[in-house]
Amino acid sequence: MIREKRKRKKKWKRIGITFLTLTLLCSIGAFVVVKVFTVKKVVVNGNEHYDDAVIEQWVLNDEYSWNTLYVFLKYRFLEPELMPFVDTMEVTMKPPHTIEIEVYEKGILGYVYLESLGQNAYFDKDGIVVETSSELIEGVPRVLGLPVDAVVLYEQLPIPEERTLRNLLTLTQMLKKYELVPDAITCNGDKTYGLSYAGVKVSMGTEENFNDKVLRLSYILPRLEGMNGTLHLESWTENTTDISFVKEE
């Protein structure tokens, strides 16, 4: 009987020590999590449309977001809420005080204005409508002259002639490549295209020699800064090299 009592006593003693040890470890762990893993720095990369502060506020959006470990674990299991003009975001942690947010924005090349809705339909390099919004994005050209009255999100612009859309997408991509994004691109009914840069208009003609015309434009446009008039590239070929600028008073 005495032996059994001693065994039970030792058993409960071991259980008590184990419980106290676990309680102490949990307390230490909780102390470390609360006192050590605090957000002191947020690094945002890849964002052009939104300021760093806007992205930070969007991601650190609840009462526990002061804790780096919590934020990291939260976005290991949950996707950040959808944000206009943003495709996705990745949230990582550099222990113990830094949260890094990598932003992948939607690749927008231009937009058409939908008068019936009072909104802009933004499209990507494939002509897919990735966003509709009343907001104007700086550095994205408006496309004029397209017979578009309505769009479906995540579907291609409903342009009757595939050639027109193909040429438009080719032109917008080349202009972006050479950092020559205009204020507006006009698609004319005669299959010609025009560009607008402040006081300078550029007549591009048809899609023939688009790449060479854009290359020539990259050399000429900086020299026309502050001027008003029309630059004629429509007749340019490798043989004629016919380029003229007609000033406007």
C-alpha cells in the first residue's frame, strides 16, 4: 500500500513538473511572440499604381497586424483580398521585425472609355479586359476610334476586325518598349493610326513598318518638346525615309 502511494505520488509529481515546464515554455513562447515579433518595417516592391502606404494598409488590415509572425502565418494560408489593378501579392517575413510585400500588378497597356457606363475598360497585352473603373491611371493611353460600347471582364475587347486589335496591341507594346507611351492612340476607319503627345500629334499611317516608325519616333520626339504640330510618319519606308513636321501656330 505504501509503495503504491509513493508511486502515485511520484507519478503526480512528474505530471506536475511536466505541466509546469510546458506552462513555462508556453509563457516564454508567448512573451517572445508578443515582445519580439513586432512590425517595425514594411518593404513594398513591384508597385507602380499604388503608393507603399496604401499597399501596407491593405495588407496589415486587422488588430493583430502589429505582429510579424501573425502576418506571415496569416498570408501563408490566406490570399490577400483582391485589389483593383493588382493581380496578386506575396507576403514574406524577415525575422523578427520586417514584412516584405511583393506586388504583381496587372499588365495594363491601354484603355477605352465606355460612355454608356461612364467607366474606363483597361486591357492587357492580349487585349483582355482586366479592370473597369472610373479612375484614370497616369501613363496609360486612351484608345479612341474603336467601336466598343460594352465589355466583359477577363474577356477580349469586342472589336469586330481581328486585324485592328492585333495592330493596336502591336503598336501599344512597341510604344511601351521604347518608353514612348502617348496620351492617346487613335484607330482611324481607314486602318491608319495616330498618336497624341501634349501639343504634338503623330500620324503613323498603316501597320506597315510599325517597328521602324516607332524607332524613328524615339529619336525625333524629344526634339519636338514644347512644340505644337503634326509629325508625319505615314509615308516613311526604308527607301523613302519621308518624314516631315508641320507646325501649328
